[in-house]
Amino acid sequence: MPIAGLEIQLQGGDFLEGGAQRAGLVLLLAMLGSFLFIRFSTRMIRAEVSWWPGNVTPGGLHIHHLVFGIVLMMLAGFLQFAIQPDSPWLEILAAAFGIGVGLTLDEFALWLYLEDVYWSEEGRRSVDAVILATIIGGALVLGFVPVSSEEETSIGAIAFSIALVLGICVIVAIKGKFWSALGGMFIPLVGIIAAIRVAKPGSPWARRFYGPDSRRRAKAVARVERHDRRWKRFQDLIGGAPSLPSPRQGRKTND
């Protein structure tokens, strides 16, 4: 019995023959396309390029692009459930929904902090959210599932695999790696690797098992600093570097 069965439904030319997978691929590509476009647009606006359209501000009110994303997702989702169309309308609605997701996730930090932190350090959370959504969406489109669904697999084996995957993800979360924990629920290998590696400093795991002057704590601090530097460079390449101070600095919040 596999520890965590990993079923792959991608088989040659059959991949795009299924309507669900085809719509999922269209949705994923539309999400990425809208995210990259809106990031390019906001960077052009920040650079004050004269010929590029600016923000949407009717009557002086700045309408964030996540508003358009939410409306588009609502319309596409309602039509999909109400009509349940076949191809090509299935793919058209998937594209509309994906565009809405991209516009909305690009301002994920606004959901999280309930403040306009787009070009502040907290704004990096939006890039994190899009990357995680892309990984999970790509895995689902390709047919990766955390446990095997073959008919001959017993209920006990499936339950054991699910419990094991969830247990690993809980350990990863306790180690302070919440994005890896979420990704590990869909791609078990991600969770296994994150569980094996040292915990983040300040996480419940580090506070419990790493002494103040221990070698493991020093290793954790050094590793997270290296990782953060590399990750921030990657985030800046995709979404642009923060250019504004955090509006949350020096202020106590009740989040």
C-alpha cells in the first residue's frame, strides 16, 4: 500500500479530451494572464508612464481592480451553475472566472490586512497567494490527487493515507510553514520535504524543541534568512519591489 497514493490522470493525448480538465486549464491560464497583465499595468502606473491608462477613479473614488474580479467571478460562477453549458461556453465561463481570480488574488493582501498595502512589504502576500494558487491549480489540472481513488483500494487504506497526509501538514504548520502545509494537502511530496527541514524561528516547533543557543536554532535562522532573500528577489521579479512604507508599522492592531 502506498504511504500517500499519487494518482496522475495525464495520459498522452487524453489530457484535453475531458471537458473538466480542459476548462481547468483555461481557467488557470486566464488567471495567470490576468495577474501578469494587471501587475504590468500597476507597475506602469507607478512609473507614471504618460500614455498608459491610470487608475479607475470615477468621482475621485479609487476602485480597486479586485472589485472587477469579484463581479466577474460572481457572474461566471452563477452562469456556470445555473446553465451548466457544454463546450465552448464552458471554456468561455472558465476563462471569465479565471480572469476574475487573477484580478482578485493580485490584491490578496488587501483582503488579508483590510488596508491598501499593495506596494508595501505586506503586499508580497498577494504574490505568494498567486504562486500557491498556480501550484495547486496546476496539480489539480494535471490530475494529481493526494490519495489513490482506484476501486480496489480499501477504505482503510484511503483513510490511512488521508490521515497521514493531514498529519504531515499539521507538523509543517506547527513548524511555521503555512503555505507549504496548504500545498502539501494537494501535493504530499511538498509536505514531506517541508516536514523534514528545520522549522522557522519563532514557530511553535522551534520554541519547543530548539534551545536559545542550540545548533538547530542557529541553522533555522540562517536558512530562513537565505530563503527570504532569494524569495524576495523572485517576488520582486514577478510583482515589483515594494516602494512604500508599511501603513501598519508602529500601530497596534486588533487583527
